[in-house]
Amino acid sequence: MCGIVGIVDAGGVSIQLYYAMYALQHRGQESAGITTFDGTTLYKFKGQGLVADVFPPAILTDLKGSAGIGHVRYPTTGSNLPENIQPLNFQFKDHSISIAHNGNLVNTKELRAEFEQAGQIFTTTTDTEVIARILMDEISATGSVEDAVNLCMRRLRGSYSVVMMIDGIIYAFRDPLGIKPFCIGKLANGYVVASESVAVDALNGTFLRDVKPGELIRMDKDGIQCTQVAVASFRAHCIFEYIYFARADSVIDGKLVYEVRTKIGGKLFEEAPVAADGVLPVPDSGTTYAIGYARRSGVPYIEGLMKNRYMGRTFIMPNQKQRENAVRIKLNPIPAHLAGKSVVMIDDSIVRGTTSRRIIDLMRDAGAREVHVRIGSPQIKAPCYLGVDFPTREELIASDKIEDEVRKSIAATTLHHVSLDALIGAVGCGRDQLCVGCLTGCYPLPIDGEVGMVPHVDFVAGTYQADLGSFETES
């Protein structure tokens, strides 16, 4: 669930890329990278750590140019190694190329083996390099980026939003199912593509719309061109973007995430009301749900857990031991708001259950009489193969337990997960528009050993006008 951004701006892009990546920091905390191009030279810098730590002001000054791309990494495919930090940069037939990717391919091993059999050498363990190989081979053969993206969409299986820079021209494309979010914004002197609309807001830009599934965007100093490459028979927007990953102030595929989460909070009360003295969130991921629950129920909203604002997101820490150890550092109970009280504790999800148990223990130690737990997602039953680093079925607490068994395991007074129908209703689009594989075990594309659908994809050639309006498909 990395964060990616690409910007073309006549006034220079390094500072803008920095601010956009800062706005996307919640999508990846392991590493960050920026590549820029000034018309002749490719400038690059990347490192492990948070955006503010990787890029001191002197480094940003050295990243010259009016076009560039950036990436914050949350590792799924490929270890957390320095060589895997993106963007990946190449010199190719006198062209300077840089590429970054958000998503996860499920056929990486097969594609990589095919290239290695042909004698190609890889320098990273990421699926992003596989995407780059396909693109470079086809561009070398045909000279057409559109043909190369068309081939990618035919060969890649999985989730991908990709931003690529070739000699100062920014290209961006999204998989035909639209699994990972991607959007377009207008700046005072150019354009931006980014994983979430909050990156556009950080630049004081104008959010235009989402990149459409199967669409290719081209941006340079002369403007923007949008081409529809592929159209799938259904879409599969990641449900976990609405549950956890996206910032609440983002617009994801036409939906304001804040509104979705407050609606889910209201549904939690409707489905499982309980008499309580207060409703409190597990900050920050449970906050918007708790606001919706309090608004619908009339139960007072309170803060019973205070978050250390200098802690990052524990879910995307690289291993379970780090996640567990971070709980007490991250959250401190407020005994005066908990002692002798019956409270409703609201969080976005329960994965392994160990973190939930630790939080409930903290609250009971602070004097809470009852802790009624309400969760903004259905039970997570299956792994994610498309970009969320969920554990195996054996590690998922709900994979082999009914809800009451989970309740006992985490020591909650009562427990209720929102129903799948209520969740989909809150998002406001049909089930055939969402990937709910982690909740149902049925995935939107074929995955070895799993139940999966087979989307039908039509390949077209249609170009949008500069105003990003409608287009006509060419025969």
C-alpha cells in the first residue's frame, strides 16, 4: 500500500514532491525516494526512513527539474532492502527512465523466471522491476509507451498503480480493475498524479478526478493527455482503503472516506446497540467510526486513550513484535475517563487479535468496568495477495473462530463486527465494484490455491481531451 506521486510543474518539483509524499506518509514508513529531471540530467535521492528524515533541505535543493516522481514504501513483494527503495532508475538507449509502483502482482515469479530464462539480470527483488522490464522491452521494440502499457495490462496479474518518467515526461497508469487508488490534480503551473487526493490538497492544487481503471495519463510541459487502454467487465476497488489505509480526508474513487467511515459507525450502533457511558476510539484509525457511532446513538464521545503523536502507524510496521511493543508507547489510557465506566471501544479491524487484547487490558487496568468492542470491518478471514500485508490464515484470529470465540480471546465484554452488507452500503457502490477478498476468501482475479473470478478485459484506443472530459473509442 505504498504512496506514489508524479508532478510536472514549470516552477520546479522537488519541494512539491516532498510535500505530497509527506501527505502520503501514512501509506508507507519504511523508505522514501525522489527522482527529478531538468531536461538533460536525472537527479535522484532515496533512503530508509520517514520523508522528513530522508530529505533535509540541502538534498531537496540539489533535486533540480520541472518534472519528477516520488515514492513512500510499505514492503509487500520484495524485502526491506536498500536496493528495493523506489523510484527505480535506468539509463536506456540514451533515455533517462524512473518508475515507482503501488500494488502487488500475483504472477511475479512466473514473469521473473521468464526474463531470467532469456538471460536478463535483476538488481532488486521487487515486482516493480518486473513491470519495468516489460515496459522497456516493448518500448524498445515499438517506440510506443501506449503499446507498452497495453502489453503490461495483458501480462500483469494483480494490483498496480504506476508512475513513470521518461526524459521529463510523466506517464501514469492504473490496472483495469482499479484495485489501488490513483487520482489527478491541477496545479498553478502543471499537473499532479498521486495515490490520494490529500497529496493534491497539500500542494494547494485542484482535485480533478480519479485515474480511471485501465487508463494511461501522459503529462508534460505542454499539458495532459488521457488514453483509455483497457476496460474490464467489473471493478475491484480495495475495500481496505475505506476501512483503514486511506486518510479520512481523501476522496477515493469518488467517495469521501470520512463520510464512509461515519456511516459505518452509525451502522455499528444500529446492528449492535449497547447501554454505555461513553464511546471512544482507538486513535486514530477508529476516530471517524466513533464519531459516527456517537452521532447515531447519542452516547457521549470521549477520549479514553491518548495517542503519542510521534508514533507512526503500527499496522504497517514490518513485524508483529514491533507492532505489539509499540502499543503501550503509542497509547496511554486516561483513568479519569475510564474508571468505573462501561465504554464502547471502536477500531477499524482486528487482524491477529494480540493488539486488541493489549489495548483492552490497558483500559481495564485503568478501571474500565466494561469494554464493548465494535469493529468497522467484517471479520478478516483470508490473506490479501494484492498489496495489504495481512498474515497467513493460521495467524488471522478470525480465520477459524466465530465472533464469540474472538471476543473471549481479546477479553472484550461484547464484540460486534459490522456486516458486509452494511459496509458495502456505506461505501455506496455495488459489491461488483469492490475487492473484498480478505473478508470472503473470494478474489477478483485468479490466484493459485484460492477462489477467484476471471474478469473480461477489452482493449481499446480512446484519447480524452485536455479538459479530461469524455472520449470516443477509435476502431
